[in-house]
Amino acid sequence: MRNNPEQVRALHARKTDTNNVCYLPMNNNKGRKMEDLLSMTAPEYDNRYKNPCFYETCKTDETKTRFRCLPYFHLLGVDKCGSTDLFLRLLEHPHILGNDGSLNKETMWWSWRRYGLWLSRYQHQRESFGDYLNYFDGAAANISSNKDFKLVTGDGTPMDFWDFSGWKNIKQNHRLNHPRILTPHLMHHMNPKVKLIIIVRDPTYRLYSDYMFLKLGQTRTSKGFHDAVQFSITFLKFCIKRRTLESCLYDRKHIAMYKARIHVGVYAVYLKEWLKVFSKEQILVLKTEDYAENIKGTLKQIFKFLQLEELPELDLDRIVKIEKAHKTTLKTKQGPMHKRTKDLLNKFYKPYNEDLAHLLNDSRFLWDT
């Protein structure tokens, strides 16, 4: 199912030869200007294919078309919750294809590249919707050549679930103090039937793993983590005395000041935004802890949700035995977080965990906080 060398060379040729690049008629800025996605006409998908794919008219020659695809599903996150390990195992299903982003998983487009954003304060060149489609060119080549129309592709960018900090760049939000339109609205406009998978972990332990994994200049020790948590919680509490919680969490300059990314674990706030736009039937929320205990059962659950063929038990057993991806080794070396830090974080996250459990009608998401 992977691209062979000839396909890869052809793919790179299409990307670098601008004379052969097709852009949607309303999308000819080649990634330099901020696009108004909601004013763009959504693609007309070819319903023969399980995956949302369409034929794009070439900008340079309207007599020619190019086969393009968007993701059938998004693994929306969350960071340090096992999304990379899960996505790589999903790719073992013969009908699931990766993309041409990082790790064959992450395009980083909806939350970052579209706005010219990158981690923390760093900037990146803006990318257009056409650029986003390019990440799925390899998958599109396989989908178009497969005659049973069963192949699908996905996007596994973990920031897409929670990072709405580019909202001020969206045209419909101009001059507003609070956003009317966020990533879920834009994604739904272009891909209304997409399926969304979210995997979340006890936010206290997620934060410790996140802190040890990222290299943002902190003192990455248990003591340094405690100090970072204290500062970040105090900083957020000061913000929400003057503003709404959402305006603090969606403010890029504000969250860049955190010394530990406590905001990522406030899952309920972000999930509410997705549920405003997508039906509950389109969203599958998983617990990292359940996945770790029962990889096979979780994979079966996901394949059923994605309406993909069941795999034989022998194939599932083989997938389960694949070595775990993206372990945070420094966390192991530093040992567990201090009890006082754990207690502080459990107290901070408790109301948000309760809100999440209520949203999902599932007490497992309380994590005993």
C-alpha cells in the first residue's frame, strides 16, 4: 500500500513543477495570502470512493483535471496521549493510507501552517488549501488506482483538537473580541462527513510527559516541572479573573507565556467547540489508559467506527506486538513527578474532567480526580 520509488519521484515532480500544479479556481494564491475558506466552494466529492476525493480543474489548463483527496478521518490528538503510536498501528490496516506530512501522519495545517504559525512564537510560511491537498497526493495516487474504492487516508495532527490561537486571522472573526468561527467550522465546510477520533489521557500525567518531551528551554526535572506548573496555573488564574476562560486559552501570546502547557489538558473546553459543529456520531473519544490496556480492542472499536473491514485475529495480534512509538525517555530517567505537583494538578483539572465526563456521559473520564 506504500508508494513505490516511481510514485514518490512523480509526486515530488508534481509538487515542484509549478506549471503543472492545479489549484481550485478560487484558490490561486499559492499559499501566501490568508484564504477565506468559508467563501470557497466546497469540493464535489466522487461518491464512488469511500474517501472524500474529487477532480480539481487545473488552473493553467481547464481542460485538465487532477485527482485530489481530503482525509476520511482525523485523529485530532491529543499531544502526548499516544496518538502517534495509535496512528502508526492504524496504518497497518490494508485500507488505511498515511499522508505526506511528518511521520506520514501530521500535516499541521488546520491549526498552524494555514496561518503561518509554528510551535510557540515561531513563524512559518502560510500554506493554502491547495498546499493542504498536496499532503494527500500520495494517498490520492493509491486511491485512484485501486479499483474497489475502499482505501481511505487520514490526518493525525494532535494540535488540531485544541490550538485555536489563529482565530483572529479568520475573516469572519475580524474586529471581534471573541471568535465566531474556529477550526471545526472550517473543517466541516470543506469536509462535512469526516470522522473525528480523539484520544485523551489523564491530564496530570499528560502534562508531565509533555514537559519532559518538549525542548522549550525549561529545567526538565521534577523540581523544574513543579515550579513551571505553579507559575502556569497562577498565570492562567490571573487571566480568567479579567477574561473568559476561552479567550485565555485561545490567545497565542498568552499561552506562549506558560512554562508548562497546562492548557492542552482542559479537554472539555475544546470538545464543546467540536460538538457545536459535528454530531456526536462523527466523534469517537478514547482514553489512553484503555488503549494501553487493550490495544486490540481499541483497534477493533476504531475500525468499526470508521466502517472498515474487520481484520483477522492473527493480523491484529501482529499489530499489537509492534514496538511502542514515541516514548518519553527523559521522564523515565527523572522518575515520577512530586506528590505535591500531582495534587496541585489534580485539583486544577478536576472541574474540567468532571465537565468532560458529563459531556461524554462516561465517568471513566474523571480519572479519579
